[in-house]
Amino acid sequence: MPPRRAAVAAVVARGRGAGQRARARRGRRPAAAADRAGDQHWREREPRLCAGAAGRARFTAAMPAPPPFKRVAVFCGSSPGTSPAYKAAAVALGTELAARGLGLVYGGGDGGLMGAIAHAAAAGGASVLGVMPDALQAREISGTTVGELRVVPDMHSRKRAMHDAADAFIALPGGYGTLEELAEMVTWQQLGLHTKPVGVLDVAGFYAPLLTFFDNAVAAGFVSPASRRIVVSADTPAALLDLLAVHVPPPPVVPPTGLPPVAIDVLN
């Protein structure tokens, strides 16, 4: 049994009655009373979701240290954008990945930021894997692809394949597709479907509005402070990769697979 599940299972063995007695001793309010805005909302609601301060500490202690990652999936635009800084950042990230001996997983296009990071990574000796939906081949590939190209049936298959092939995720500037891919990796981690680190390279403040949106969602009671920590950010490739290498994911908002919801209550 994995260490995290064993630790939680041992606590679950104490039984639902222990959890109920603990809640009674603390005089916990009903969950409905936690539906308020801002920090007060999450001071009352987050223990229910994430096992409270003591539970979170036990959860973190039971988590294994982040393994060293070997390949990074990068979500980015198939266009170069209006600022030269965007392409320069893509080239810099590809070069940094290669310098660290890390492979690149990307969307498979040969234009825009996709092509820039792929060519830079390959030029530095990194392995490059492109994942391309069949329907987009004619649109996003106009020349010679870089590295290995894996063609998948659709967009959903592309995200799954990129997730499975990578150990960490980074978003460069991009449009709707980049945002959707980033949001899905964040959501999957929030639900406990993976523990791979997720980051954004905030080139020339491109992601500042999105990061502010995340902070506002916490203040408004839609995202917990713990889940906000899923997304890390930096403005240089080296700084971002350093942060991702030591990132420890927060506890998921649902119990680990195979364990009853009472596990969360008993951990409180």
C-alpha cells in the first residue's frame, strides 16, 4: 500500500464515531454555515475539504518527496504573438530544458511558440515529443516537425497523452487552447488525479491577470488557499524550473481513491 494511503487508512480505522466525537468537542459548525466570502469562508470550509491544519500536516508528511522529473510538457501558442519577448521566452525555456537534461513534450506544431521551443530544445540535444490531434495536422504543421510526432484522434486524447508522457507542466503565453490545457492539469491535481507540478512562465506580465483571477477566486470563496498553491509562477525559465523541482502538491479536495469520505473527517 502506498505510504499516503496507508497513513490515511490507519486513521480511518479509528472509525466514524471517533470523527464525530472530535467534531463535537470542537463544536464545528454545519458545513452550510461556511458558505461565506473571503478568508472566513475557507477557515471554516477548508478543514472539511483538506483535513484541517493537523490533517494537512500529516498528509504532507506522508507524501513522498517530489521525484526528479525527466520530461516537461509545455502548453503554448501556435502563433508567435505580438511581442518578441514571447518567442524569446520560448527559445530560452527550450534551451534551459536541454541544459538540464530534460525532455520536451509539446503540442506538435512547427510554428509560433510551439516551433520556437521545439527547435531550441532539439538544438540543445533534448528529446522532443510532439502530440498532435489528427484534425490539426494540416493547420499546425507547415514544414518539418521536430523530434517524434505522435498523432492522436482528438483534443482530449492530446491532453491525456501529454499528461502521461510528462512529469511536470509549464504554460507559456498562448490563447484559448493553452488556457484550457493549463486549467485541466490544475483541476486534475486539485482532484487528486495526479501530483505533477504545474507552473506558468509569466513573460512580460502576460499571466499577471490570470494569477490575479486565481487570487480573486480564493477571496470570493471558489478556490481554497491550499488549491491556489497548485499553480506556481516565475518570470524566467530557470527560476520556474527550480520552483517546480521542489514543489509539493497540496492535499486534494476529495478523499484518496478507494477510501471513504469519513477519512477526511477523522483526520480533522
